[in-house]
Amino acid sequence: MGLFDFLSSAEDKRREEIRTGAVAPDRSERQRCWDARDAFWRCLDKHDVVDSLSSEGKRIADRECAPEHRVFERDCASAWVTYFKKYRVAEYQKKKTIERLEKEGANKMAVRSSSDPPASAGSPVAWLRGARGFIKGGHWATTRRLLRQPAPTEDLRGQALGRLHEEAEIARHPQRYPVELNWKEKVDLD
């Protein structure tokens, strides 16, 4: 019996450490938390409660979803419990705002975060696609020179393509540019 008491107390100690945030949960503990959260949210959905932090929603949740809430608080870190409750409210408000805007006839837009990289960033294939246009246009020497260079970094890629455009413009309209630009010298000076 003493051995089982030791094992259960070690498990309880681990759960308490996770709940307080002293220890990071492993994958199975996170899954247990998410399952408990989903069970709690299903109960809230069944009783039409969105915000279990507010006075009215909290009363209904405490009365109708007490067992699920206890498991949720037992299996998740307390910071996660608060976060998931606030997240539920924010998602509901976002959904309602989108529905309201669609009713008003607002246009859908593709939203990109400022932290999202551009579509061609870091893609050697995209860089080669840009160079292929110059190959088709007859700018063989410039394209070969660029392709012989090691894979450019993000800054050099933009510079190289800019220089290609400059050289293409000079080749098309030599009368506008009496002096030919040498982009290698410009890159070295920068």
C-alpha cells in the first residue's frame, strides 16, 4: 500500500507543478488538457454559455458544468485555463463581427500578417523564375552571370534583380543612357 501512495502522490505532485506553471507539460499531458477543455466547451455550448468568466456565464457554468470544469482545471495549467476561456470569448466575438460584416455586404480580403514573408522570399525557384524572363528576352550574358553566382541572400537577390532591370532598360533604350551602368561596381560600393 505504501508504494501506491507514493506513486499517486508523485502523480499529484506533477499535476500540481503543471497547474502552477512550474513544469512544462509533455505531449500526453497537453492532450489531456485539450480533451478536458473540449469537454468543458461542449458543456458550455449545450447550455448556451459563451463567457464562463463573467457573472451570468460563470453562474451557469458553475451550476451546469461543474464536473467538466473541475477536470479542466485539474488537467491544465491555471494560465492555460484563463487563456482558453478568454480565447473562447474572443473567437465568438470575431465570428459575430464577421457575420455582421457579411450581412452589411463587406468585401472579403486576403489578410497577411506583417510577420508573414513575401511569397518569393527565400525561394531560389522564384528567383530563377524572375531570371527566366530575361533569358527569354535575350539577356543571356547577364542571366548567366547571375546564375553562376552563389545563391544570393535576400538583400543581394533584390539588388541583382534590380540591376537586371536597369541593364534591360539600358539595352532597350541606349540613347537615354549614354554611360552604361556596371552593377557589380555599384554592389561593391554599397
